[in-house]
Amino acid sequence: MLKKAGFVSAVAAGLMMVGGTAFAATGDTTGTPDPTFGDAYATFIEGGGALGYGAASLVAGAYTGVATTPALILHSLEHHHH
């Protein structure tokens, strides 16, 4: 169950990132040179790395929060239960 929730969260975050930038390039492009293949490739690789890092961070943070929260709550109750 935890793996499925992490995967769904990562996909949702990825779609939000991709969807947010898909329509950002609207405007007047007259006079600007077309990107080269090298430029497009570098942008693709950089964006893929950022997406992967973001998804991994999201999953790791969610997993850590879900895994440690019950223990933190019990520990807190143990100290305040006098």
C-alpha cells in the first residue's frame, strides 16, 4: 500500500511540473533563433534530472513521515503521561 501511495504521489507531482510548464512559452518569438539539437537535448536531460530528483524527494519525505509519525506520537505521549 505504501509503495502505491508513493508512486501515485510521484506521478501527480510529475504531472503538475510538466503541466505547469507546457503552456508557459506563450508570447512573441519573432527574431529568436531556433534551438539547436544540442540545446534541446541538454534541456531535456536537465529537466529529466530535476523531475527525478523531485519525485525521489517527495517519495522519501512521504515514506519517512509515514514510517516515523506513529513512533513520534507514542514517544510524545509517553513523556507527557504522568
